Amino acid sequence: MTMTTVRSVGPAGSLTSRVAAGVLAVGVALTVAAPAGAAAPAAVPAKPYGTVTAQSGLNLRAYPSTDSSVKGTLAYRAQVGLVCKVRAQNIAGNDVWYLVRDSRKVWVPARYVVPTGTVNYCKDVLR
């Protein structure tokens, strides 16, 4: 049997010695830190939520129609909570619109939003 002395750095940074019989064991701890000055990732909303895919951003509408007034905008890749969906004006082959989880009751076309989680129809949610 071969005896080997292994030197390693302990939890407090102190140098310790251990004797291992027949096998050399090596432990490595990796710590990954964000670079200084890096912005913390934005919090993900509760499911269901959607991610904006329109590179120019997306208008928030008062009703599920492009004839409706614009109440705000969402940036590309913005994540927004979704309440429910309805079938309304067709936008590039997609007639689904999402009611956004917002105090203003605003809508976005599903054509430019990728949902995460199950989004139920409003008739099943808003009774």
C-alpha cells in the first residue's frame, strides 16, 4: 500500500495536509462571479408570461385591434405576464391576442409574443 500526502487549501484558506492510502484525491471548487458593473438579470414574471419577438418593440393596445389606441410599448425580448387570450384581429396569420397582466388592461398580438406556460381563453378565466 502506498501512502501519499496531499496538501490542499481548507475552507478558510489555510493549508492542510492529509494522508491518502493508495489513491490521490483532488478537490476543486469553482466560483463563477458576474463581472463588476454587470446588470443583474430582470426578474421573470410568474407563468404564464410572454417574451416579445418583434425587434422594433411592440405596442400595448387598449383593445385587441390595431385600430385601438396605443397605451404603451414593450421592448424586444421584454417579458410580460399574460392573463388570458381571445381571438380577434388577424395579424400576419395569427388571430390571437393576449391580455397583459397590467393594471391598465392592455392587449398585445400573439404574433409577436412567445408564451411560456398555458394561456387560457378569457371566457374561461374572466367570469
